[in-house]
Amino acid sequence: MNRYERHNMLLGLLAERRQLEVDSVAAELDVSAATIRRDLDHLAEQRLLTRTRGGAVAHTVAYDLPLRYKAMRHGEEKERIGRAAAGLVSRGMVVGLNGGTTTTEVARAIATRTDGPDKADEPVVTIVTNALNIANELAVRPHVKIVATGGVAMPQSYELIGPLAGHILREISLDIAFIGVGALHPELGASAHDEGEASINALLAGQARKLVVVADSSKLGEQAFARICAVSAIDVLVTDSNAPEQAKRFEERGVTVIQA
């Protein structure tokens, strides 16, 4: 287990338990107590947790894992989902993407799949996103036109939210939107952990002719704090193949399901 994997595990355990003890976590992860102390010190320096005597407690404002650590979870599944979702994009499309680890994989797959335009000065696809990391990564690709929404940056997800982001989204239309979610329930719909993110995600989804939710199977059947949209608004769900029974529940609700 490398350093990033340990940090991901520690933050995940802290989110579940709210408090960690060095000795017990060291035994659980099969590493030395000294290694865990260094890891906790490093995460405390980034203000992702609060160190205590003998361990750590969850930081009062750290409601969600930062993107760079969440990317370690279900990484292979997210890559497959990204490639499958990119297959729904054709040249000339205007594509909407919100922030998150799964949509980041979608963005990478779209950029790779559409590489090599017929004319170097003409973009193959236009991507509208409120995710700083996606805009930054794809801005160097000449065949992709990037439109960033503006807004106030969320430090955990790199998403831009607020009235400025909403103003831009109300002025555009999308051929297809790919939305990453905090949870997706067959009756309760798609939801996010933050109400500001949910509001912008809902607006992005509403501007698209076709709405695609991209979510690994751990999100299926779950509910988060703030609603994004109803299941009836979703045209396609792209997920992995680890929860076929959950996927079937969405098919029964009229959603086209692609299991990557």
C-alpha cells in the first residue's frame, strides 16, 4: 500500500468512525505506528483532520474527501465508465460535465477519443464544465473547446457554484450532459452531499437534450442530502457491472443502463 492509498484509507475510515487511534489503525492497515503518525501529521497539515493525543478526529468542515483522494476509490471501474460514456459523444456536440472523479474520467476519455481534428484550428467538441480540474486538464487540447462557468470554487471537489455559475448555464444549451452524483436511488433520484453543488448540477442537467448519470455501483440505491433530479429526468445511467440487481431497478424505471 503506497502513501496515497494509505491516506485514502485513513480519510475513509475517519469519515465512517469520526475518530481514529494510531495503534489500532496501524494494526488494521498492517503498517507501523510511526508510519500512521506521519500520515496523520501530513493530513493535519492539509487541514483534513485534527490530530489528537494518540490519534485523530474528523475535521469539523471536512464533510467530504478531496478529489485527489476520492480518485483512488473504485479507480478501475471509473475508468471503464469513462470510456463507455465517451462512446455516447459524437463530433460537433456540446457536452456538459460537472465535477467529480467519474466525470473527470469521462472528460479524459472524450478528449482521447476525439483527438486529431480534421482542421487543427477547429474544435471537435465543446465541453461546458463547472469543474476547475477538468477545464485545466483539457484546456491544452486544441481540438476541445472549453467553456468554464465561473463561480465560487468548492475546495473538496474543485466545482464552481453560486450565482455566477448559474448565470452562464442559463444562457447555453447542451447536446448531452454527464452528471456525477453523490448517490442515485431508483425512487428518490440523483442527489449530492452539498446543496450548492446540487443546485448547479440540476441546472446543468436541465440544459441538456440528453442526460447521462455516471456513477460506480457503490452510489446505487443510496441517498445524499440534496436532490439533483428525479429518475424520470435521466436518459442513461453508465455504471460498472458489480451491482446487476441495482442496475435492473433503474431499467425498470425506464432508464437505459450501460454496465461497463
